[in-house]
Amino acid sequence: MTSPGKILLLGGCGFIGKQLAYALANQGWQVTVPSRRPHRNRALLVHPNIRLVEGRITEAEELQRLCAGQRVVINLVGILHERRRGDFRRYHVDFIKTVVEACNNSGIRRLLHISALGADQAIGSSLYLRTKGEGENLLHTFGQRDLKVTSFQPSVVFGKHDSFINRFAGILRLYVGLFPLACPNAKLQPVFVGDLVDRIVGAIEDRNSYSQRYQVCGPEVFTLRQIVELIIDTLDLPVKVLPLGNGLSRLQALVFQNLPGKLFTMDNYRSLQTDNVLTEGESCPTSLRQYLRGLAAMFGNKSSYDRMRRNFPRSEEPEDTR
Ligand SMILES: NC(=O)c1ccc[n+]([C@@H]2O[C@H](COP(=O)([O-])OP(=O)(O)OC[C@H]3O[C@@H](n4cnc5c(N)ncnc54)[C@H](OP(=O)(O)O)[C@@H]3O)[C@@H](O)[C@H]2O)c1
């Protein structure tokens, strides 16, 4: 197979990035994945078309060096919580400028970017969403003539290594009785990581996708409560959801954001104040309900999560396929 060329994945060691790296490598792309901690991501090296390199991509010079000789760049760098004040701006806005500059200086003509559903510089309900929107606007403003850009706005993404379903599953396993759930009526339209990856891969060579911003959602709209109840059902746990009202949801965020691990922050709370659902474009096919049913059928309903973890230790888990 002739290779379509060299492609650089920024944030390629993350949940979505890894799936994308394998999909691109399977299509013959020569994929370079820089990482701050390559030793933690050695599983990527099983594919001969993937090169894992150590690199501090937020340093302009280093990024420029990594861009040399690449044909396409895809940016997946993003954070859900700030460790230091200003991190959202640093990684969602300033970093975009660095990426666009590095692409322009290296003669790269194609840049794809993963934003988030609801990203809006002006009216995003949280700092996460506003900075995501600002970064996306920057990208589409500066990357026009020579650099062809496309951005993707997924709703919450699910798959074997996600930090959404897995995180809830991990917490719910520790509960017996009532589980207090903040923002139970928030609406989400979860999308399967494999579907998102298909959309991204399909857009790389598609001229119609130049300058486009695509919303990417699954087939069904759920409330957060319905999703949590689905997880409880799948894992057959002795837990019932206790839906919290607005005041207690805020209070939970205020408390949790000061605990280690930042399970839920005020910014997350604000993000959940707007519906995270498709308003234009077509939805993707894979249903969260079917996906969870499939897991239960594969591993047995009782303690299926435990069995999945036992049978597939993290580094050896098979990747998401349909
Ligand atoms: N997952 C979702 O449900 C979802 C929904 C909507 C939008 N998105 C967006 O999709 C993108 C990918 O999401 P994901 O779930 O795959 O996230 P993830 O697993 O947390 O991966 C994020 C990637 O960004 C990199 N990164 C973060 N901070 C960095 C820094 N300071 N310097 C260098 N690299 C840094 C991480 O590198 P390391 O591996 O070195 O830590 C990681 O590879 C993000 O932009 C996210 O906002 C995700």
C-alpha cells in the first residue's frame, strides 16, 4: 500500500488520540505521536506505522521541529480542569496560535482540530467551552488561505478507555444505596469514539470539509440521570440515583473541586447548564445503549466492569472496534 504521507498527532496519547493513531496507521499513514511521557504509551509502538517520540509540543521551537516534513497535523490537546489558573487559555487558545504558526512556517497545508460541542467564545456556559470556542475561532481565522482547516465538536465521547462512563462506573461500584447525582437533567448526546475517528479520518482528504466545523453526536439524546441509570443497570449494581436540585448540584461542585482528582468542578457544572446535543448535521450510528448491552453480554451482567478490567489490564486492552 502506498502511504498517503506523514501525519503529526498532537495529543495522540489521549483516549481519542490513540484510537485515531491506530486508525490512521491502518490506512498507511506514517503517524508521529509526540508525548511528554512516551514510556507510558509504549502500546502504540506495536503498530509499525506509528512513531512515538518524546516532545514538549507547547514549546514553539520543539513543535516546529516536529512539524518538519509532515503533510498533515491533527490537534487533540485539551483539558477538562485547570491545574493552574490560566490553563484553559494556555492550552485551548495560546497553543492554537503556536500550532498554526508552526504549520505555516513548515509549509503544512492541512490542519484538523478537535474542539467540543457547545464551544462558543461569546456565549459558552463555562470557561472550558468559551476557551474552546476562542481557540476554534482563531484557527478558522488564521488558517484560511494556505492552511486548510477543519474542526470537530463532539458531545461526550464513549469507548473502552473513556473517562466518562469508566469514571462513573468506578465511582458507582463503591456505592450501595443512593447515589447523589448533580445536574441530573443535563442533556447529552454521547458519541462512540470509533464513529468520531471515522469522521476525522474521512475529512482529511475531503476538500468539502475545508473551513467546516462539524458537530459530532451519537444517535440518542440522554439526560445525565438516564446515562448513570444505564451504567447501574449494565453493571447490575445495588444503587439508585438520588437526583440533586440546582443548589445542591452547585454545592457538590464547590466541594468536589477542592478534593484531589477534581471529580466535578464549578466549570463542569456550568458546562452542564446548556444542552450538549446536535443542532445541525447528521448523527453517528453507534448507540450507547447498544454498546453497554454488548459489554454486558460479553462479560456477563454481574460485575461485568470488574471482569472487563481483570481480563484486559489497561496496557493490553484491545482497542475499540465495532
Ligand atoms: N473525551 C470526550 O468526551 C471529549 C468530548 C468533547 C471534546 N473532547 C476534546 O477532544 C480532545 C481529546 O480528548 P481526549 O478525551 O482524548 O482527552 P485526553 O485523553 O485527556 O487526552 C488529551 C491529550 O492532550 C494532551 N495534553 C494535555 N495537556 C497537555 C500539555 N500541557 N502538554 C502537552 N500535551 C497535553 C495529553 O497529553 P499526555 O498524554 O501527555 O497527558 C493527551 O494526549 C480534547 O481536546 C477534548 O477537549 C473530548
